[in-house]
Amino acid sequence: MSPLRTRMIEDMQLAGLSATTQEVYLQAVTALVKHYRNRSPDQLTEEEVRCYLLAVRQRNARGTFKTCHYGNPVLLPEHAWQGLGTF
């Protein structure tokens, strides 16, 4: 397990997220990583994350988008989420 994934899990535990929510958020980040051909999430730019979220929003139901939107900030660096706001 990568240090980044370990940190994400620890942060979710500190936030008091349920095990089910943690698993769903891990799946959301895994989908983001696969979308960018296995690039580490901490190497993605704000624009790449924005484009990914926009694509998810355009092709999926609101619940899926919310999972991706709220799950990914747990892992990604703070700079990647500045200016994205809440949808």
C-alpha cells in the first residue's frame, strides 16, 4: 500500500467516516487513477481533476458524481481543490 493511500485511509478514519464510506471513496480515487492511466493522484493538476469531475458529471447520475467529488479531496493535495467549490 502506498504512503498516499495509507494517509487517505488514516484521514478518513480521523474524520469518523464509516467503513462503507471509506471503501466508496477509495473506489472513487481508484477510478480517477485509472482514468489518468495509473498516474498517482498527487501528480495530477487542478485542471486534470476538474476535467475528470466534469466528465463524471456529464455521464453519470448525481450520486456517482458526489462520490467522486467528495471522495477525491480526501486524497488529493489541497491545491488541486482550490477554486473548484461545491457543486
